[in-house]
Amino acid sequence: MASENKNEKGNTWLKNSLFRLRALPFGAMALISLYVSLASGIVVALQYQAENAYQSVVMLDQLAPGGAFARSLHFYSSQVFFLLLIGHFVAVFTHIHEMDRGEYWRLAATLPLSVLLLFTGYVLRDDRTGAAAGRIAESIILTIPFIGNSLGDLFVAIATHGLGRIFLHHMVTLGLILLLLVWRHLHRYRVQSGDYLWLIGGMALFCAVVAAPLDATSPSSLLISGPWFFLGIQEALRYAPTFVAGIGFPAVLLAALACLAGAHRRAACACACIWLCAYALLSIMAIWR
């Protein structure tokens, strides 16, 4: 009886916490952050040169009027968008079962797609962090049986084509896919930009003071850390084969997310929680290294 009461209290606390989270406008704030990221990204793209990536980023920061601010705004608004998107997903978690399965899969796919957008943005800087992340990603893709070489040549091909293809996919392919995934959702829920001027102003003020990161191209240390959301994969590569750590390990989370709308929701939720804990542990190990 005591254990049943504890479980009931635990479930009630979880539901109340998720209800309070759902009351917060994570989705609207994420959308506003995405608009800011897109607008500032266009400004950055006009100055960016894939064939001389690092030099063009340095010139953007140091010579172009407002260039450093635009790049900082694009960088940090993209990070804010991703974090708010995660918050929105967690807030509506208890209502996933009310969605059509196809609609849920489309919306859930925006999470890994957002990671790809963030990741390719890091790679396009072509500094120490970006260059190392690009080389690791290309080596991971090449380990995929049968189609690895074709996928690498189509989507990455840094060794043979530089950053041109990654720039194309970052600007066009991934953006269009994201728009297609959320199009129906955006038509259903409208956002008044005027209600979130405080968010736009806060990001602008922060970016006017804090510059976007840019590492030197010449390595000053033997250890190079990747993007913050990539640290777990980077650390896992130390202990497991490239295909297992770079493809199999993330695929577990993707499979769990896909199953959250099905009959095995509880098992999928437990699997996702265990995966996230393991990834957090790997990330902490990478930071402390």
C-alpha cells in the first residue's frame, strides 16, 4: 500500500511538472528564435565563402560592418532555438498519444534535423573545432556498409570538394526539409512576434556583448573538443568502433523517439532516458579530459 501511494504521488508530481512546463510558450519562443537565426544567417551567408571559409569568417568578424554581431546573433539564436525545441518536446510529452502517428514522426524528426543544422554550422566555421568535427563526421559516414561512400560523396565530401556541399545542404537542403516537416504545425499555431520582443531584444543585447566562438586554425593543443552536443559521440569513439559509436549509438535514441507514439511507449521512454543519462556521462567525461 505504501509503495502504491509513493508511485501515485510520483506520477502526480510528474504530471504537475509537465503541466507547468506545457504552460510555458516553448514552441512560440523556439519559432521566434528560428526566425532570428534565419534572418541573421542570410546576412552571414552573403559574406561567407566556402572555398576560403575560415578567412571569410575572420573578415566577417573584423572588417564587415556589423558582421561580428550578425554571426554572433546567428550562432546563439540557433543554440537557443534548439534548446527551446527540446523544452517544447518535453512540455508536450504527455500529449504525444493524442497526435496522429505520422504527424508525431514529422515533428520528432525536427530534433535530429536541428542537430544536423547546428553541426554543419560548426563545420562551416572551418576553425579547429569545425574542421575536426567535419573530419570525424566524414569518417563516421564512410563506415556505413554499402552506401557509406555514396552518402559521403553526396553530403560531405570535404576531402575532395571542400565545404561547398556542406554549405549547400546547410543553407538549402536541411532548411527545406525542416520547413516541410513543420509546415502543417505552423499553420495550426500562429505566433505574434510582437509578444516576444523581449526575447529578440535579449538575444540582440547578449550578442552585442558576447562574440560567437572562433578557434585558431593552427592547433595549440593536442586535444580538440567538438561542439557541445557532439562531445558524447566524440568520447564514445574512444571506446567503441567508429560505426557503433557514430551510427549505432545515436540510432538507439532515434528508434526510441520513433516508438514513443506507439504501443511500447513506456519501454521507449525508459530507453531514451537511459540513453540520455549515458550520453550526459560521456559528455562530462569529454569535458573533464
